[in-house]
Amino acid sequence: MTEDTDIAVVGAGGGGAVLALALAQKGIKTVVLEQASGPPQGLRGEILQPNGQQVLDQIGLLSKLPVESTRAVRKFHFCRVGGERLCTVDYGDLPPPYNRAVVTLPNVAHHAILDAIQAEQSVSLWYGTTFTGLLRERGQVVGLTAKREAGQVTVKANVVVGADGVFSKVREALQIPADLHRYPQGYLIAILDASTPVTEAKYFIGKRTILGMFPAAGNKVYLFYMIDAGSYERVKGQGIPALQRAWTAIDPSCAALFRTLTDWNQTAFMPTGRVRTPTWVADGAVLIGDAAHAMNPHASQGRMQAMVDAMTLADLLPECLATKDYSAVKLKSYEDARRPQVTMLQKLADEQVLFWNTANPVIAFLRDRVFRTLDHNARLRYRVLSTTAGLRRTPPFNLIDRMMAAGFLPDPSGHERVARCHL
């Protein structure tokens, strides 16, 4: 079987699905290959940052997310283990209309995107399809091969997009080297039921301890608990009461909430990793999302950056089709537009891993001191918030700002909020 299309997308995750829908809305014929047998069903935390909300708005889906499955959250409190508040960040300080975080129940936004794709005549979404290789003519990618239940299939395309995650097979077939770093810690995710509504998020930090609690719809609460990579089964083996005791020691005020964990099916494990590549493009092919630049979740931007990748590429591809130019030189304008922000966020996330995950008392002291400074320094706090929200392309702090944040220099402008941010 042979299929002809304008664009072939490998992977229907956050970036690939958004790209397919954005292209469909421009009338561009697209085939999407997804290895899974259907839409995702597993437990995962879903926090839509403001830049991700803007993307969903641009493709007409933000207002269509089911109200009963979303929760707007404005305030995030950062606390020491035990309960002492260090700093509060208020998304209400951001310019409207995206001046909040949106927490959704598992996969709600992703399912909305996939449903919208299915309604588009110019898109073919193939579940249960495994990418097997690239087609090349005179050194340029001109399509791909894949395996479906019915057998082998060939897809001829002007551009192949690798949106197939950290362990991208498209990236491997393009022979683009990748620096893949696996962090020594990951996150146990849980979804619990609060007896009374929770409206604000809390994030606890301590000696090699992180526990985040984020309110979701229907009085649900997501928990993100840092554990060593590879230790999930060992944690389960210690039993639910042991985990509840560990959480209660971190935040005694939520002991009743923690007791609503009654089954390990309420939990999942999220590994963490970072991908760096020397290029995201080749003649006739391009990488987006985690295939190009996975990052630690401390940045709160991994999935959002994949979505912004998709929109940036969707703006470029119509021009490529019109000029019949699918060269790496042409496609690199997408990479040039996206790489600075991605690189900044990857570096920022690694700095946060160093400071937030630490067992070193000196580093922990400096970390807590920075949080306390941010709590009363509106200028620096806004820079951190706008970065987390995906609204900054440049680092939030220069060297002088770092000295001020650590309390070693006064900040005469600390009461001012600088709101000049660009998506």
C-alpha cells in the first residue's frame, strides 16, 4: 500500500497532534502515524501553562475543553517541608486572558485535539502504526515506511516530521546524534480526592524531597512526589501506609487528603530526561518536541514547548509547499526561531534540579533564601513567573539579578513588575 500526502507526522503526542490539526486548518494534507492502539488513557498530570493555552486558543479548542474537567489555578505556594511558606507566585499578575494555570483531568486536552483531528478530512490518523524507515531520493527524505496490522505501508511525503518522543526512531533514521541525559530522580504521580475543594497549589521542598499538590476538577488533587529512578516498585512494596506517612511528614495539614490513596492504580511513575541535538532539521525532515529537545519537568514547559514547536512549523510549511523548497536550509528557520527559548529552559531546568533536588545544606540554604527574596521582590518574581508561563525567550536572571535574588545585593527596583514579555 502506498499513500501520497503533503506532510507525514510520526507521533500523535502533544506536538504531533497539534501540528496535524494546525495543518488541517490550513487545508494541508497530512498523515499521522501513532504506534499506540488508540488515544492515551494512562494517568498523567496535565498543567496547561499560558503559552499552551494560547496555542489551544489559536486552534479553537481552549474554550471547548469540558468545564467539568478543568480547573483554573492562580496561586502557587512554595513551602519548606513541614509547612513553612517561602514564596507565593500569583498567575493573576500576568496579562489577561492567560493569567492563570489550567489543570485538567488526565489527557483531556490531548483527547480534544485528537477528536478535532478526526473531524478533519485532510488528516488521516493511523493508530497501531509503527515507523520502520525513511525513503530518500538523492539524499533528501521523500517519505517513510511503516508497519500496520494490514502489512507494510509506504507514505510519500514532502516533509517527514519526527514527533515521536525522547527515543525518536525518526531522529535515529536521520542519523542525528542525541545527548540523552537521564536524571537520577523521577516522579510518582497520584490523583486523590479532597473532601473539600482545593483552589491553590502547594509545592514543598526539603532535603532531597519534593512534593507538589495541584488542584484539579471535581475536587481531585494531583500529587507529584520525587523518588529515585527505578524505585517505583520498591515504593509500592513498602505499602500505601508508608507512603502516606512520608507525605504527612512533609505536609501534616493534608493527612486526611493523603488517606484517600487506597489503590496503587491511583498512581503512576514519570521518568525524567533531557535531549540535546546539534540540529533539528534535514533535507525533507524535521524534529519537534521531545524528539528534538526533551527537558526536565522543573521547567513546567516540556509539553508546552512541543505545542509551540508545532505552531511555528505549521506557519512555515505552507511556504515550503508553495515554493517546493523542503531543504534543511529552508526548514532551519523553524529551528532558529525555537532553539533560543528551548535552550534557555533546558538550562534553567537543570539549575532547578541542582538547587531543588539537593541534599547539600548550603545549597538548600541558598535555595530557600532565593525563594524568600522572590516573595517580596515583585520584579524578580515576575521574571520567574513569566518564564514558567512560557512568555520569556531570555533567561529570567542576569548575574546581578542572581546576586540580588540570593540577598547579597539590594534591588532598588524590587517593587516594580516588568511585563514586557513576548511569545
